Amino acid sequence: EEGVRRISFGLDLPDEFYCSITMEVMMDPVIAADGFSYERSAIQDWITKGHTTSPKTGGNLSSTDLIPNHSLKSLIQDRVQASSAQKLAEMRRAVEESE
């Protein structure tokens, strides 16, 4: 399915849930001045290393302020929980069918 990645523990998650710096699912997403969301520690490290451009677009960052993206964080948590519950149910069915 386009726009969805399979991560190591078997969950299908939209690309928007992944930080474009770390390529990992974001746990603490923040919005940078370029309007994109990043994992807080990754974008802070990017800025601390002296970068003044967007990691996503290459354009100048007008500010180093970071805004918590509570909506995205909730979406990620809800999707991971739902996907985990579904995956667990699938595994239980497979075990029951093999008995």
C-alpha cells in the first residue's frame, strides 16, 4: 500500500508518522518553522549542530522554535495501539488454528 511503511514489529503505519531525519516512528513530534513535523530530539540535534535550513526542503528556517504536535502524537499513539491489538488478535487466531 502506497504511503504506508511496515516497521520491524509488523505494524503498517503512514509515512507521516515517521521522522524524515531518523526514519523512525515519532514519539515526541514537534512542528518546526518549515511547517513539517520531526522527532523533537532529532530536530533539536539538527539545530544544535548549526543547521539553519529545513532538513525536509533545504529552505531557510526562519526560527528555531519548536511547537509540540499533540494531534500527530495522539494519532500515532492511537494507531499503534489499534494496530498492536489487531496484530495480537491475528497471532492468537493463528495459534488457536494450529492447535
